[in-house]
Amino acid sequence: MPRWGTSTHVAGRRVLLHPDLGSRKQARAVAENRIRGRAAKSGAEATRQLLRQRVTERLVLLEALVESNRLYRSGLLVLSEATVSSTIAQYQVGKVTFASVLEALNGYVADINAFYESIATTQRVAIAQRE
């Protein structure tokens, strides 16, 4: 009799069973479960890193938008309004045409529109950050 196991007859043939075969399968299953566990942990870590990255990106974007809004209020809108006032004054004394006044007003309205869009975007990012 072979030294490593019992024998059985399968379909008229003698098959020798190795006692280590069962433990090898079990070892493979344990190793596979360990690998799956590591994959799950690394998946969770990847999700955490992605979340950290998105939060950081939102904070940077929010800071940039707040700075942009500040520049609109303190600079661009002030200059645009001054341009409209100056153009109207020049129109009243006859130095520029009415088309120039309309052009200055169009620029002013466009600047205000861009400012409001920037404020709305800032609000959307701030709300997303709180969620």
C-alpha cells in the first residue's frame, strides 16, 4: 500500500488519496479570502482618498470663487459703473453718441450678470461642501 493515503476504487481504477490535498484547497481558500479582505480594505481606503481629494478641491474652488466675488465688488463693478457714468456725462455734453452709452450700459449689465453667476456658483459649492 502506498505510504501517503488510503486508496479507493473509482470506476474500476484504483485512486490514491493524498492527505495533503484537502489542506491545500483549504489553504488556497484562506489565501483567497485574505486577498479579498485586503481588496475590500484598499477599496475603502481609495474611497476615503477620493473623498478627501474632492473636499480639498471644493475648498480651493470656494476660496477662488470668494476671491473672485471680492474682486467683482471692489474693482470690476466699480470701474464698470464709473464707465457708464462717464459715458452718460460725455453724452450729455455731446462728446459721444448714444450708441456709446448703450455699449457702456451693455458692458455694465454683462459685468453684473457675471457677478451674479459667480455668486450663484459660490453658493452651489458652499452647499455641496456642507453636504
